[in-house]
Amino acid sequence: MVNVGDQRKCPECATIGSVVWVSKDNKSMGVQCRRSHGETTRPEFKYGATAVHSTKTRKNLVFITAVG
């Protein structure tokens, strides 16, 4: 059983993060990581179909993962 405040590994960088959200059915959880992670690529582009990766990073991102 997972509770808010528990320590879990970040799915992106495998460092220790904390659980900040648990679904009602206990099948998914939100893990907040304190390290910097790259921003995701936006799927919608105004001109052309070429994906441009962002170089921006953000701290304290929350990743939604399955409880396992």
C-alpha cells in the first residue's frame, strides 16, 4: 500500500522522490522528483512536421506512474 509522503524512485532518473498523489483505486501515483528534468516536446507545431526538442529544464516535476 502506498501513502502520500512515502519515498519512491523517480521513473526518469531513479533518484529518490516523494509520493504526492495516490489514485482512489490505488493503481497509480504521482512521484515528485527534486532534480532537474528536460521539458517534454510539444506535439503540436505551427509550421512543418519536424519535432524540435526543448533545452529547458524544470525542477520538482510530478510523474504519474503505476503502483508496483
